[in-house]
Amino acid sequence: MLEMRPSCECCDKDLPPSTTEAMICSFECTFCRECVDDRLAGICPNCGGGFSQRPPRAEILLEKYPAAIERTLMPDNCGGH
């Protein structure tokens, strides 16, 4: 099950579980679409992999399977490639 991390690791933009703007790599590093496109050139700064759109989690499932609340912010990694 995906962690559904709450924010972009570059800019700290909120990425709620229902958004279609969240992008993840295979390690679930989480970024907003804007940072992936404009700052990272589609390459994860943590693992070097690519990104896919994170699927939204249905509201009805959030009580049983809540999204993560811990934010990860590493703007120094986000200078682009």
C-alpha cells in the first residue's frame, strides 16, 4: 500500500491523497508535477529513477488506510539535472 506522502519534497506543496498532481518514483519519493517537470527534468534526485503519477486514494478508504502525515523536505536535492 502506498504511503501517500503529504507534500512535495522540493517545494513542500500540499499533496492530499485525492490529488492527481502527485508524482512518485519506485521508492515513493514524492514530488508535485510542477517540480518534476520544471526542476527535476523527470529524474528523481534521490534514486535517479523516473516518475509516475501517484494514484489518488478514494475518500471512503482514508479512515481505514490513512495517508502519511510526516513531511519530507529536501530542497537542496532539487536543483535539477
